[in-house]
Amino acid sequence: MWLLSNLFSDQFIDIIRWDNPSPELLVKKWDQNLDEIKNKSSLMVDPGLAAIFVHNGKIEAIQTESGKWTLETSNTPFVSSLKNFMSGFETHNKGQIYFLKTNEITNLKWGTPNAITYIDPVYDFPVELRTFGNFTFRITDIENFWVNYVANRDTVAVNDIRSIIVDRIIGTISSILAQKSISYNEIDKHAISIAKELLEATKEDFAKLGLTLSDFRIEDTNFTEKTQGFIDRITSKWADVVAINKTKNIDAEAMTNYTKIEQLNIANKAAESGGVMGDMMDAWVGMAMGAQMANTFGTPAQKLVESPEDTLLKLKSFLEKGLITQADFDAKKKDILSNI
């Protein structure tokens, strides 16, 4: 009825404009036929938007400056291209007008759908980390973005681009964590530097899509239940270290003995239970903690050299104190004597 009444008054489309852009959309095709545009119509581009004139799938003109232009009098490249097209003999169905947001799209949430996995550089156990945050992006190269993504879609949702960005973010964070060798208990302290490094590392990749990631933040991190099990064991071991550190006359030799006892206990548990995952976790933590303790209190344990006699005397003392079994003692004694 609207079209019929306007036909009688020789009035077609007055304004070419994206009215009330939806927050969920990034790109929208103007949904009127170009045949309905009259010579005195106006192009209106609101702040934060750009208008794109496409002919036969190719961009002919882009209007990024906000304002209002009358087709009858304006000589801007966009209007001139549109008027040349309208005055030709080709069907108007081959031409379209699109509107696109050029302002920053802010506070988009991201998170890892699956945990990021890397090896802890200090304690040598697999860390499974979940991270969350937000980011801001904008389209900075309209033609590049059009060619590499839009490709004449009628609409492009903000969430479509968010998904592309998040996929690249997750892969890059995994690489950064592996390269920076950050232990599990240092992640939060390095969150800002990781975010800055990610912005730099992804700049070229996003530029190929015509996008710029202008802000990126890591707001929260947490660990899987499996990783938390490793962390609980480390915390328990460090409590032992702190307690030992409170005593007097602690030296590297004492720390070496502590390490050997831990390793024997781990071996016994593994033998009794068949080496299940919990014991493997204890083994990883025990060896890492032993090295940390030895280095903390002096010369690294692996660099200490003692005679076979001294070693046997210590093992005998451990046996008498009930710290090792007779079978442990006999096996170690046989091994030491065989190397003399």
C-alpha cells in the first residue's frame, strides 16, 4: 500500500540509510531495490558507519565520512558511482548498497572452550588452564574485510567475527605460555604482559582480514580438577620445605637425603598400586620438589659426590629408623657394591 501511494505522487525512496542498526549486526545489506531510488534521494551515513556500493560483486565506492548527501547535487565518489550506475542500461539487480560498522565493537567476551595444555617449566607436570576475558575490535580496512569475509552476504553478525577472533586468540595464548615458560603460580602475575604480547602477535593475522584488535584482557584463570590435584601435592611438599627451613643446620646434603627418601617412598607406592596416575603425579612432584629444595639450600643434589661407604651407612641409618624397608636396603646395597 505504501509503494502504491508513493507511485501516484512520484515519490520513491527519499533516504538511503541504515535505520536503527542492531547491536548484533556488523554488516547489513540495504533491503530496498535500487529501482526505487529517485534522483533527489539522499544518502545518509551516521557516525560509526560506512556505506558501500557494490556492482557485480565488486566494490565501486565506499563512503566512510558521516553526513548527508543529495544524489541530485553531490559529486562525492560514492554518489557519482551510484548515479553513473543508475543512468546505465544494466539491470539494477546487479548493484547493491551495504552498510558496515566502523566504530569499535567493545566488551566482547571470550573464553577457552577447552583447557589450554602446556608443561609447567618448574614442576614438569601438564597444566590444563582455562582462561576468560574480553576484547575490543574494529574494521580498519573495509575493502580487505569485504573481500576476505563478507563476500556479498546480506548480513554479518558481530558474533561471527567474535568466533573467528577467539579461535586465533586461544591458539596464540597456548604458544605464548609455552614460549614464556611461566609456572602455574605465575600466570596471574603475567596476565597483562601476556595480553600485550598477544595483541602484537595477532596484529598481522587480523590485518589480513581487515580487522584490528584494539584491546584484549585476561580477566580470570582457573585449572581443571586434574591440574588442581598436581597443585595440591606441590603445596603440600612446599609446606614440608618451609618446615625444614625453620630448623637449624640445613645444608645441601640434608636436602639430598630428603630427596632420596621421597623417591624411595614414591617407588614403594608405585610398586604397591601398580603405578596408577596418582603415584605418577607424586613422582613428578617429588622429583621437581627435590631439585628445587636442593638448589634452594646450596649445591644442587646431582653435583654432590659421596663414597659408597657413606651411602651404605646412610641407608643403614634409614633402615634402623624405619624410613626404608629391608628389601629397599638390600636392593640398594647390591646395586652400590656391584659398581665398586
